[in-house]
Amino acid sequence: MASRTPSRSSRIARTIGRIVLGAVLLLAGIGHLTTAREAFQAQVPDWVPLDKDFVVVASGVVEIALGALLIVSKRFRVPVGWAAAAFFVAIFPGNVSQFVTRTDSLGLESDLARGIRLPFQPLLVLWALWSTGAWRAWRNR
């Protein structure tokens, strides 16, 4: 199957999307380690067999690393896209748990707000795969 070269406007859109996603991850990761640490602890499900603070700090470090790599790494862009997508899948059960247990945290203070958040997680997965070219690379292999 012959691969088509993306248009200039498509490359620019993906680059902007990748940098914005990287910045969002950087900010969220910094929040995990600083001002929003307790709020993120409230989102860790009780069934996770690890200390909640450890989970928050570890996920914050991962978010910072992924965010930085999304912004600066050209050579490893595709694997970083897959890693970011996997990260978004891995943390989704916490979002579901927050909805099911009706846990208020990070401005999600109603069932409606927590419910609206859920469909956005798959969009983050798609955003990571699209903006890094990971999905295109997989299709063209």
C-alpha cells in the first residue's frame, strides 16, 4: 500500500496538536506534583493496591515526561504517541471510578460533570495517535 505524503496544512495542524497536547500533559503533571496533588489523590480508586500519593506522583512524572517528549522529540515521536495513548487508556478506570463513586474533585462536582468527562478520554487517545503520526505509521506498516 503506497503511503501518501501529508499536506503542509495537515503537518502544521498535527504539529500544533502535538505541542498543545504536550503542554496540557506538562501542566497536568506539574499539578500532580504541586497544587493539585490532593485533588488528584481523591481520583485514585480505592481498589488500586498502591499508596495514593505514590500513584499521583508517579503519574505526574509520567505526564511531565510524555509532555516534554511530545514537544521536543522528533526521532521518537511515533513511540511517544503510542505511549501517551496507552497512558490515557491506563488512567481511564480512575475517571470511571470517580463517576461511579461520585467523588468530587478538580471541579467535577456533579454526576453530569463527571459523566461529560468520560467521552473525552477516548478523544485524548485519538489526539495522541493523530498528532504524533502514530496512527498513520501503523496503517502504513
